[in-house]
Amino acid sequence: MASCWAPEGAVQDQIDATLNDAVQRVRQGLNGGVSAHFCQECGDPIPEPRRLAVPGVQLCLACQQERDKHQASYAGYNRRGSKDSQLR
């Protein structure tokens, strides 16, 4: 589905760029090292299976889900695919 102005495969390039940006953002947020035994937000114990599955984990599952939900609202959108960025 190429238009007269877009090169062949431009749509797939935008999709790939969006996925790569999301993966990079997630990788930057990963912790390493020693996992905490108690959540830094609420102080509840972090279960051992979670500590083993996520190296360097600092939050319990409930607090992590809340943080992820909050960050998702600020994630924005792919500027490469917006009409504004194409018109500039």
C-alpha cells in the first residue's frame, strides 16, 4: 500500500520503528542486580518467584502495574507517523 510520495515498504518501516522505540524504552527501564525483598512503594513483601523472574525488581506486582499504567498514558505516539511531522 504505497502512495506516490512514500517509498515501497514505508508503512512497514513505520511499524518497525514504533516497535523498536517501544523495545528500547522497555530495555532502558529494566533493572539489574539484586532484587529487593520489600516493595519500595508500599513496603509489602515481593514474592520470591517474582524476585527470581525479574532481576533487580524493586516493586511488587500491584505497584508495578500501577506505574506501568501511569507511564503508558505519557508514552505518546510515534512522531514519525504523525501528519504534523510529515508536513514539516
